[in-house]
Amino acid sequence: MTALLEVEDLHVAYGHVEAVRGVSLLLDTGNIVTVIGPNGAGKTTLLAALMGLLPSRGHVRFDGADLRRLDVEDRVERGISLVPEQRALFADMSVADNLLLGAYPHRRDRTGLRSRLGEVEKIFPRLAERRRQLAGTLSGGERQMLALGRALMSRPRLLLLDEPSLGLAPLITTQIFASLKKLNQDEGLSILLVEQNATKALALADRGIVLATGLVRLEGPARDLLAREEVRAAYLG
């Protein structure tokens, strides 16, 4: 299997404080890797740096290409999309307009854009029902579906997901995770998932990483991490 994302010795600092300290990871094409750890571990910072939202030191390669000099738009065009923790929707715009914003790299391909919109609405039928509704009036679960749908509109090869279950009811969380599994299986979508629900995240993933104080403390096959006593005690209750 070919590595789609290669991160080597990544450092990210806020002033004199290093939030990510020498993190290295590999994500193979078609795999799901989850990053778990306590609050303040550097998980969100890691995703932001990979998306180009924060300056960093180290090596980041996507499909063999060096990303260090590429800005956010360039990374999106290469096939990386981020769904941030706060979802960052445009509350005063309709569901449809929020989705179309996600297709910015393909805005000139009107036929392809309509086709992708139909595909995303098939994945999340609720978005088709709410197409004309303002994003700010949606429920929490619907907002998460919209944030995911918007990211999918650019046809990413790698989806970076930050805490998709945050603030959601257990039933909605289960639906969201089922959608991610289906996207991975049907579209071959690779996913790097940061998630507070460690049990669900490790059950979904191929590999897991435990991050604490900016350092990788443990890593390995997700099923092995699920079985490790120190992981169960610290993160799985």
C-alpha cells in the first residue's frame, strides 16, 4: 500500500510554546488514521498545520509532493479538505450555497459541480431536504452533515476531520461515523480523524495515534490500541 500522507518531525509553535513537538505519521491510501489524546495535546494544531493554516517546521508530503511551500488553496486543489471543530459554516447563507462554496476548485465545471452536489445530497439526504434553509437554523447534527458535505464537494482524496462528534447526540454520532465508513469504502476516501470519542474512533480506524503534550506517545493498529490497558484506562473509561 502506498503512503498518501507522510509527516516527519513536524513542529508547530505558538510564540515560544511548542504545541506539536516532532510528530511523525504515515497514512496509506484508502486508510483511516485516528488521533486521540487529552485536551491540549496538540491534535487540532496538527490538523491546522497539515492544512497550511499554521506555520510549521518539518516535512509534509502528500502523494509524494512536498507541501511546505503550498498555501491552503493549493492544498485543497491537490485533494486535501479540512472539516474544522467549529464547522465554520456561513450561517446567513443557504445550505445549497454553503455546499457550492466547497466546490471552489471545480467552480468552472458546472456539469461536474451539479453531479457532485447530487452525490453529496445522496450521502446526506437531510441536506437535500434543507437545501434552501439558512445554515444558521440547522440542528447540530445537520450542521455537521453540512460541514462534511461542503468538504466533500471538492472531491478530496484526504479528509482531515476535527472532532466530528462534538456536541452531538449519540444517535447522530453513530450516523456520522457510518457515513465516514461508507465514504471510505465506496469512494476510497482517506481520512485523518481527530476525535474525543476514542472508542468509536478506534473502532472506525485502521491505525491509531495517541498524542499527549505535542508528542506521539503510542501508535499502531487501531484494534491493538483498543486492547491496550493503558489506552483503555486513560481514554476509553
